[in-house]
Amino acid sequence: MRDPCAGSGLSGLRAGSLARKKYGTNGISMRGNEMSASKQFPWVSELLQDNFLRVYDVVLDLRESLQMSDVADIPLYQARVKWKALLPVDGIGWRDAYCRGRWDALKFLQQQGLADEIEVIEGNQRWENRLRISAPGDRIEALCIVMKEEFEERSRKPGESEDEPRHLDASPVDVLISWSKTQSKLVASALHGWLPGVLPGIKPWMSSRDIEKGREWFQELQDMLLRTRVCIICVTPENVRSPWIYYEAGAIAARGPDVLICPYLVGVSPSMLADGPLGQWQCTAADQDDTWELIKSLNSNALASRHDVSVLRGNFDARWPGFEAQVRRVAESDVDAQEGFVATDADQLAGTNLSAEARTMIVEVSREPSGTLLYVRTFGGTSFQTHGVNLCPDQSPRTVARWKAAMDGLVACNILEPRGYKGEIFVLTAKGYDIADALRGESSGRP
């Protein structure tokens, strides 16, 4: 039988691995009509949470179809998704994963003796494929009753009575650490090793560390995205416009307003995110004070039992210098900020992909009453000053060179205009102010 999900790039779970325990492929033996419905299907309670939803999703479709015909006819891609956890974001990868989950669930039911022959009816594209299945209607009806009871039981929060509202959810992981590109991965790895020492009991998860060797990484990551309520997104100049971190943030945000998304900024100012999807969340700068606030927030939101804040402060202060040194080395490393760049309205106005330094420079200069930038070189170092602030406190040659390249690029694009004869004074142009408005997510007021 041809796999209708072939070519999607996803190798989903083996049908026999949907449950914690393995059951035979010849179905569940029955001892007669006196056996209760739940005892007919003992594997239902053993299904992992995400897999339970996948199987129940298919069972409901089979039941509805079998009420009208002896042979079920169901879509591979169900346009009316029953639970958002199965398709939190509508995109190519998510649709493929959703179809793969339905196919795996159907094959699992076939192994349990609840589906016979499966015929794939091809559509114009793989999402339009339909499945024709011979299945025992009476047993599907009985299974549907059992799964409904299990669904309600899993939906009930601890301590709730049967009369109280129920909300189905998977057990969340403590915190997912999202990264994209080399710099961000180094920051994520540092956080992954550092957080358990500061917050005893926390279990951070990042894709490069916690996916078992040999497991299909994309499916594993999607499963984790469905289970987490807290996400730290490591943002650096290299990945500030990476589509991958937007994908992960969107997938988690789709779970509802109770999720906590924390962009962690290394070498990036919050103003650089204002015109992008990450701008809607409270950012954390990679300095001591802001990182301490993040730790307190994780203590309140990511752990089942909170720690005493005074104890946490001691852990934090003792371990901060080592972590800070790791982050500083990342900030001083080389970047490749153009690969995989996602352009925004500000980049369109500029006519080029603005670097992290260029974005910060535009926004900060626009806040200076006269819109002026001073480029000052002395024996003590190089500064890029506006409204009394040096935008480049790090005087390493590499960092200074990046800021100088950003300034020269803004001049070349008519965003900054040189004034004076020494090349030390620059003012923001009208084009520059429009870009600054776009970076802050504001309207320029121009027609």
C-alpha cells in the first residue's frame, strides 16, 4: 500500500509506537459480550497525549462516515481541525505533520484489527488525498465511546469534579529554548547548562541536545512545541530576521494567551524587534539585571513548586559571572546576518537588508532632538554618540568595524546625511525618520 504522506519530508511515528505498551497486530482478543467496552480497548489509556488526540481524531471521522455507508471515506487532511493542538499553525510543514499523524493513527487502528483494507484516492495534491477504509462499524462505535470517556478524564484538571469545565492539554515541558544559527545556538547551549544550577528542578529543552540520536528531529520538535507553555528565544544579530525563530514562536503562541514567550537578546536592542513578530513580547537583555527578572519569571511560571527568591538570588549571583563570560564571547564572534533574512517594511523602505547595528542606529538617532549622530575617534577608542549615549560601548576591533560598516551603509542609502567637513557629524534624513517609524511599528503620517 502506498504511503500517501510520502515525499512530505516527514517520517512519522511507527504505527506500533503510538502507545506506551505494545499490542499484537491481530487486534484485541474478546471473551464475549460481557466484556466491558473499556476492556475491549485497553490500549486507549496507554496512548501518549498527542497520539491520543491523533487516534481520536481519526476515530470520530470513521464513526461519522460509517453511519452513512459500510465503507468509510475520510479526508487525509481534515479542513475542520478538531483540536488546535493537532494543527496550531497553518503552514506546509504543519499540514504535512498533521496528515502524517492521521495516517499513522489509521495504521495503528489497522494493527488493532479496527480497520481492514485502506485505499488511497489521490487528489490534485497530497492534502486533497482521501482514504477509503473497510472497518467494523460496531467496534468503531464502541471505541468512540471509550475514547470519549478517556478524553473527558484527561480533560479534567486535578481537583476538578465531573461537573466543572474541562480543558484538554498535554503535560507541558518546563521551558523550551529556541535557537537559529550559530550564535543563537551557543547562547541556547549556555542557557541549557546554566538554568538548572540557578533554578533547581527545571528541565530546559533545546533541539540540538534533547532529541535522541536517530529520532526524526522535525517530528520531535513539533511534539515539543505542542507541549510547552514557556519558551526562551535566543536572538542575536545573526538571526534577528531568521524565519525559523518566527516559526517556533508562532507555534507556541498559537496555544493561547497563557503561554510565556521570552525573547533573550544578545547584541540586539528591543527596538530592533518592534517591526517584527517578536516585538509583541517583553524582551530580556542579556545583562545581569534583566536576566535576574527572567529567572524570577521562570520561577513563577515554569515550575510546579516555586523556590524562595532569596535562595534563587544566591544561586544566580554565584553563577552569573561564568554565564556572562560565555554570552560575551558569543557577542564578539563573527556573524552571517544575511542568510535566511526575512525582510520587513523597514528593509523595503531602506532598499536594503538593515543589519542589527543599522536598525539600532536609526531608532536611537531618531530619538535625539536634532537627529544627529557624532562619530568620534580618540586615543581612548571610537564612539557613535547620540542623545548622550555611545551606541558601541564594546571597543573590540570587530565590533567597532560592524558599527562603522552600518554607518557607512546608511550614508550610502541616503538614510544618514554627512554634515561638516571632518566626517564626524551625520543627521537623519526624511527617509531615515520614515524607517525609524517603521522599526517602531508606528505610522510616519506621510501620504
